[in-house]
Amino acid sequence: MPTIIPFGDARAQKKWSTSLFIDTMNQSYWSKKFIGTDDSYIIQQLTDLESGAGDTIQYDLSIRLRAKPTTGDQQLQGKEEQLRFYSDSVYIDQMRHGVDVGGKMTRKRTAHNLRTVGKNRLSEYWSKYLDQMIFIYLAGARGVNGNFYEDTSWVGFANNTIDTPDAGHLLYGGAATSKATLASTDKMSKALIERAEVKASMMAATNPENQQMMPVMINGESHYVCVMSKLQAHDLRTADTSGWMDIQKAAVTAEGRNNPIFKGGLGMVKNVVLHEHEDVIRFSDYGSGSNVNAARALFLSRQAGVMAFGAAGGIRFSWNEEETDHKNKMLISAGIICGVKKTRFNSKDYGVISLDTAAADPNA
């Protein structure tokens, strides 16, 4: 007979909290492809608070050296260039959610099965919640997405501000140059993606004061990632069906096609790997009449965002079981201590260019 740890037993905490975290991260869109613990990932997971006290991680960006070299026998001493840094911070706080598994008369499952059902529902919940939070922070807006857990007035979590894209990291579809000038015909296009690639790769070349967006290196080749709304992807596909075949072929024949960044991708434009997702931030108030539906695709490079966890003993989720109402009712709750932030230095976005285009539902 298998050993079943009684409901409410303290021994269940480690087993089920660890299992919940693994399942949550395996279901998370961002975790499966784009999150890692070093600076080569789209979202860097900072681990400083996973084994110690505190609620804040400060991270720095080292600015490139710019001075001319000293030549010949000219004296170098006294001409050394000072190191310069920009700093940013991410804060962490606790979030919890629970499920009521019912009373004895409505419950016909063992304690083990109750935990399994509770874990499955909570892992679905947390993976979606964390994904939605990352989309909001990278986009710098909550938008009007109706399926989000947080309402449209949400202003962020754990003192991490939701920062609107700066002008240097925002492009519009078609001929539009602003939110007010975006027309319903200014849709996602191959030309916009190529404009973004040029902007990202030429940032420091056109202005040495800009920080260069650093592409993801895959098999020695530089790549960016563009995550767009399914509505934007529809517009891109239907605008040029023959060109869409070339976009798909480019990804299939790419050197790094087995890398997770390519998995589930739509295709590739130049060196930009294309993805689509239903939770990309959408808007309903663009255009001169504030009535154009729009979406904000994310053109991403390394370290576009950071994510941090606070964990006692390396267990990132807490797991709690309680019997209430004279042990008639059973409650399960799970909590996480974390924080998410778009990287931003010197009041400018670092690893993301926002691509705002018209994006109407083709079935509306």
C-alpha cells in the first residue's frame, strides 16, 4: 500500500511546494523559453535573495568605454577612463492564493488526490498569473485584456513600477508616429519588424549615449525575439501569403532551430525569431477618435527584464493545508515571494522595443 501523508501534516509542505513550483514553471510561457539565471537570457532570474534576507536586489549596467587610446610613448597615467554604471532595482513581496476542496459530505477523494487536484489548479493559476505579470511589465501597460487576473486599474506589485516605454524604444505600424495618428490600416508588417531590427542593432552607432541592445547568441549567431499578439500575427500572415512562406522557411533552416527560442515560433524575419501569444497587451483607444483597437508587440533582446524570487531553503512556493469548521472543511493555499521588472537604466528601456500597431479581431 502506498504511504499517504495525512492532510495537514507538516511533512507535505516540502514535497508539494517543490512539485507546485516545478509544474508552474513547466507551464509558464516565459519560463519554458526565455528565463535563465545568467545575462544571456531575455529575462534574467536574479538569485541574490533566494538564500538570504532582504526584499530588494540592485543590479548595475556597466557603460561601454569611449575614450580614444593613448598611442606611442605618450603618457597613459592620468588619462585612464573611469568606469561608469547605471543602476536599477527589483523588489519582491508575497502573493498567496488558495482553494477550498469542500466538506466531508461533498468530498469523495483521498487526501493525496485532494492535494493533486489542488496542485494542478494552483499551478495553472500561478503560471498564467506570472506570465501575465511579465507581459504587463515588459509592455509598460496593463491594457484592456479581459482574461487577466488583475483589473485594468492595476498599477503593479511590490513597489515595482510599470514603466511606459520611452520614445526611443517605441515604434508604430505603418505611417503612424504616435498613438493618436495610428489608423486602423497601420497593422503589423515585415517592414516594421525590420525597422525594429535596424533600430536595435544601430542604437549605439547612431548615438553613443544610447545603450546597445544585446542580441541573444545562438550557435554563434545574433538573434532578437518578437512576441506579438495573435491578432498582429494574423495581420502579418494574411497581408502577404507568399512572403509568409519565406518567413517560415527562414526559421526551419536556421542554424539554431533546435534552441528553445525557436520552439513554437512562427518564423523568422532577418535574424528576428517571431512568436505569438494571446496575452500580448492590447488597447482600444488608439487613433484620432480613440477608437482604434491596437496591440503592443515586444521586440526583445537579452536582459529585457528581470525576475527575482525570495525562498527559504530554496523552496520557492509555500504550501499550506488547513482543516476548518471542526475538521469538516479542507483548505489548500500556496504562496510565492517574487518580483518582476522591465530593465531600465537612465530612465530608458534597455532590452525591449515596443511595436504598437492596429490589431482588430478578424472575427468581430
